[in-house]
Amino acid sequence: MTAEPIHHIPNATPFDLIAERLEGLIDEARNFADGEPVANQGQADAVSALIESLRIAAKDADAERVRENEPHDKAKAAVQAKYAPLIADPKNKSPGKVWKAIDALKACLQPYLAKLDAEKREAERVAREAADKAAKDAADAMRAAAANDLQAREEAEALIADAEAAQKVAKAAAGDKAHASGGSRAMGLRIVWKAELKDAQIAAGFFWKRDPSVFNAFLQKLADEDVRSGKRSIPGFDVTEARVL
């Protein structure tokens, strides 16, 4: 028994009707796309007409999709508009007030942390110099102490102990960072590295050697854009003509 067409079923939704229409056209496409090429003009015309029908049906389906989405899109846009002034992504052209406030507070905090960090790095430098000197003095004393001079060796060993203590002080100074800890997580300065392009040709050669596939894909994208704009001669490329549907 053949199933009743959807358009005869009560309460069929617009999507049901669209799906039935598209599935019918797709079934018809299967009859033509059966592994054998078109054999005559009649078949060619029929396939051409079917392609047009599929495109029109797809366009109508997309229009219905837009219509169905409209109330949801409007509701989402309203929610976005309500929250955006406060918390819009800081990467947006117009970030939310929260991120502007955070940026302003960071600008207030950074000079103090930079000053504090400079003081701590100076303390680290002094501690490192003291540790290095203590280590050298201990090594010199141990080399100078004769094996049969007990007092000299005891004094050298004491210097070694002092040097080890100085090393611990220097290590602690290196780990002492400037931070503000009023919240649940301490805030401190961080190192950021940035690359500034100086020679594009040298950089291009370097990255091409490192990963030719990625670089070639980028070049292909540029060439495809030029071809679409009408260029027929591109250095480094063969621009050829092909006939496709």
C-alpha cells in the first residue's frame, strides 16, 4: 500500500511539505544518476530541468528556514543587545563596560607592579651575585686547604655551607614575583613575546620551507581570487580554461 502524500495529511507543517518536495526531486535524481551518463538530448534536457527544480526547491526551503528562524533570531538579538553594553566580548570593536573597567584598573595597577617587580629583580641580582661570590670563595678555599690542615678544611667547609645557603636565598629571590592578591587568584605581570615583520621575503621563504602545504594553500587562495576577478596571467601559475556545469 502506497503511503499517503504528506500534503494530504492534516496538520502537515511547512517543513513536512518542503521535505516531501525535496525528497521527491532527489528520488527522481537517483533515476538519472544511476551510474550511466546522459545518452541523448531528451535526457539532457530532463536532467537540466531537474537541476533547476532542485535549485528552486532548495531556495524555497532556505527562505522557509529563514522565516522559521526569524522569531528565534529576534529573541537572541534582543538578549544580546541587553547584555552587550555590560559584557560584550573584549575583542569586539565595542567591548562591554566590564572589560573597559578591567582595562582601566589594570592600567592603574601596572605601574605599581612594574615598580615592585623592578625592586624584586634588583634584589634577585644582588642575591645572585652574592651567591656566585660565595660559591667562588668556597671553591677557592677548598682548593687552597691542604689535606693535612684540619682548620683550613673546616673553614672551607663552612664557606661551602654559606654558599649553599646563599644559593637558596638567590633561588627564593628569583621566584619572588610582584603580584596583587586581593582576589581569589593573584594577579601579576606576565611576559608577552611579539613578532614584528621586518623582511617579508625572508619570512615567506622560512615559512614555506617549514610547511609548504600551508603556504601553497595560501598562494592558491590568492591566485583563485585573481582568476575570479578576471586575471589570466599570474606569475608562478598556469592559468587554464575548463568547461564545467
